[in-house]
Amino acid sequence: MSCKPLDMRKTYLITGAAGFIGYFLSKKLLEQGCRVIGMDNINDYYDVNLKYSRLDLLKPFEKFTFIQGDISDKDMVMNVFREYRPSIVVNLAAQAGVRYSIENPDVYMQSNIIGFFNILEACRYHPVDHLVYASSSSVYGANKEVPFEESDFVDTPVSLYAATKKSNELMAYTYSHLYKIPATGLRFFTVYGPMGRPDMAYFGFTDKYFAGEAIKIFNNGDFDRDLYRDFTYVHDIVEGIEKLLSNPSNDDVPHKVFNIGNNSPERLMVFIETLERCLSKAAGRQIVFDKIFEPIKPGDVPATYASTDLLQEAVGFKPKTPIQEGLQKFADWYVEYYRVK
């Protein structure tokens, strides 16, 4: 597909706009003069103050409109589509987290299944140029063949979160087939960076250090069989999404799924050691985590590793931020935001 630039005349609806990726994507589009309608329910899955801090940075943009609402509220979703007539929809609103889906499954069904169904219905009755939605690398389950490719078998999810994301892909395909909705699913691979999600491991490790607590590492303490993760810096993710927005598939069924990751997995322990060095530099003193090693948690997979060939071929996406640079930006932000110096 040829890569078209953003159309500034269009209205972009971003659900989950107070979230990590949603905030950075909204900011990028607004900086280029796009009109952005942001929607978020500001739930308390993690510290809402961080969500409000992100929103505070978006509110000065004249072309930004924020609506506090839940995508599981079908009437509200329909009203937003009816009033603002978005041309491009990016659905990033979802209940995230693999482990939390074991503790509280109900919210995953409400947000990830019912909420996404409402978005699809809205796109059906108020046609859009392109629907881009968040899937997840977790759909690959315990797949042992790496790197993960979009053509891999993904019918054996090992968490409810993964099952909801696989369901989203199937639902989007069906609506794309029936109603010719141009739709693109993105399988995200461990996104990190400043203003990130506190439930992510790197953020939680940092919180615990400054609270004087040990960190738990779920790899059995077996360094020869360490976990591997395809850590992807948030600005790389946003660049990939931006390139896709004006470039829907024009196939008979206009639905595509892409991996969007770093294509360079890191050992978890190397990632942790890099985070220690970056925090040491940011805080001006040596920082070493007190580590407790525990068994791998149910739902976790040994490795995530994205093949990004399809996305690179489609829109020229190629991540370029090494973890040393990305973690340093996170560390610098954390030290300043929480005033821990």
C-alpha cells in the first residue's frame, strides 16, 4: 500500500485519550493541526492523577475536545459519533493487564468486548474512513516459534485479556466483511516510556525502589532461561500508528492485523540492569534494586518477539529507539515528576 500523509481536514476520535499511548498519539496529531476528539472514562485501574496530568497537557490545544465517558455505554458512543462525525477512529480504550484479568475478569468483558462492539456498531451506522484498534502481542499465547508473525496460529490464548484481544480481531474482521469498514488491528509489544502505565513492570520496579521495597522478578531466578520481551518505546509506537491512519487496506475485506513492536527482544534482567543505570544517572546516585525471584506467573509467556516486516512493507515503519535511550527518558521524567531527587 502507498503511504498517504495525514489529512488535517479530518476529525480524529481517540478513545483512551488519557491513557499512555492515547495521550502521546493525541499530542502528535494536535501538534500537526489535526482536530482530535478524546474520550476516556478515567477509571482507577491505576493512579488517576497521572491520567489528569496527561489531559492537562492536551487541553491547551484549541482543536482538542475531551469527553469523559465509557465505551461500554452504547448511547454515549452513538451520540459522540452522531455529533462529531469522526473520519478516523483509534480505539485504545480497553482494560489492560494480563495478571489483572485473572483477578477481575468482569471488567475485561465490559470494556474489551462490549465496549469494542459498541465502537464497531457506531462505525457501522456512522461510516468512517478507517478504524484502528489496539490488539496485543498476548494473542500469541505460549507460541514458541519466534519471531511472532501475523500468520501464526493464535487460537490458544493463555489469559482472559489475550482472549478478549483475539475476540476483537475476529469481531473487527466480521464487521469489515459485512459492512466494508476499513479496519486495522495492532498487536502491541510491551510499550514503555515517560508518563507510562504504573502497572507495567519497569514503572512498578521504580516505584518500589523509591518506596524502599524489594522488587519481585517472575523468572524463577533462572538466568539461563530468562524471560525475553520486545520492549517498544512509545514514540516509535505512535509513529507507526500515525503512518497507518490514512492508509487503510483496500482489499475485498478491508481488515488487516499488524505487529507493532521493536523487533529486538531483550532479556528481562538486561532490561532491569539498564533501568538501574538510567535511574542512577537521573537521580545523581547509584541505584540498585533489591531483588526477590519468584516462579513465572500464570498467563505470562517466556518470550515476546515481533516480526514487523508486514508493517514496514506497508508504511515504512521501523522502530529506532534503543532501550538505553528510551529508559533514560523514562528515568528523567520519573525523577522530575515525582520529585525524588
